[in-house]
Amino acid sequence: MSLEVIQARHDAVDCFLLPENTAAVGALQTHLKGITNVPRTLGALKSGKGTTNDWQALVKVFVFPSIWEFLLLQLAVYISFFDVK
């Protein structure tokens, strides 16, 4: 791993710790808690043994990334970790 990548990761952590990012980080944490084991969920649905919770979890996998993009773009104002390859 290059020094540039390590520095970018440190910058990202610093960004998450900034007081002005508390709301965005809290929202990300809340949304990430809603993501379950996707392969298991898909297996349950495919076999016909899926529950309502499985369907809700699957919906979250497709809906939440657009929310994450919005939240991460708010954080990107403070650092440029999107430029790291």
C-alpha cells in the first residue's frame, strides 16, 4: 500500500471525526446497520423461504447507496478521498 493511499485513509478518518460531520456520519452508521448478509438473504428468497424482513433488507441494498452517495458528497467537501485509486 502506498503512502498516498495510507494518507488518504487517515484524511478520511479525520473527516469522519469533524464535529460538522456528526449528522452525516450518524446517518451513515444508521443506514449501514440496516444492511444484512446479502448472499444469505438472496438464497432465502430464491428458495422461497424468505421473510418480510429479507425483502426489506434487499430493498435497503438498492435504496441506501443513493443516500450514501449524498452523505459522502457532503463529507467530500472537507477531503478529497474520492480521487484516491
